[in-house]
Amino acid sequence: MSRHPGDKPDIEIGAVVRAKKLRFKSKPKTKVEFDKRAEANLDGIAPEIESGSGSKRENLPDEVEPGVTYRDVHVRWGAAAKIVPPPELDDDEDERGSKS
């Protein structure tokens, strides 16, 4: 489960679910989306956002079948995101640091 963008995410969220018995009436439709628009505006430059999500399942396949009873289910899910400053901002920080 590789949900970590880069080295250390700026934000991370997760969930754990356990069930003794689990049955689906129909095939679930799942979707994870990340809004790539950064709300932060750094001197008129919008930073890039790296993001990812993943899950680890026990006794539950990636694609479940309707009507099948799954037992002793354990699911861990997580998502993470990191704001990556544009290269031009990194250059500005380097210049400021070298002037001191």
C-alpha cells in the first residue's frame, strides 16, 4: 500500500474497518479523487500537489462478489498529500539563504 507521496506528507488521513461478517447486495462503485488545484497561492504561483491512496485488506478481495459472505474482514485505508513548491520558489529560497 503506497499512499505516501514524497518523503513526508503535509496531510494524512486513514480508516480501519473490521467485520465478523460482510455481504454486498451489489458490486460497490468506489472512487477516490484528489483536487489538484492548490488553494494556496504563493506569490501568484500555484504549487503542485502530490497525492496518493491505498488499502490493505484481509479476507476481502479487491473485487467483491454480490451475495458472497466474507468473514473476519479487516480493511485499512489511507490517503496522503504533499504540497510541492514550484522550482522557481526553491531558487528564491536558495538565493535568500546565500545572501545572509
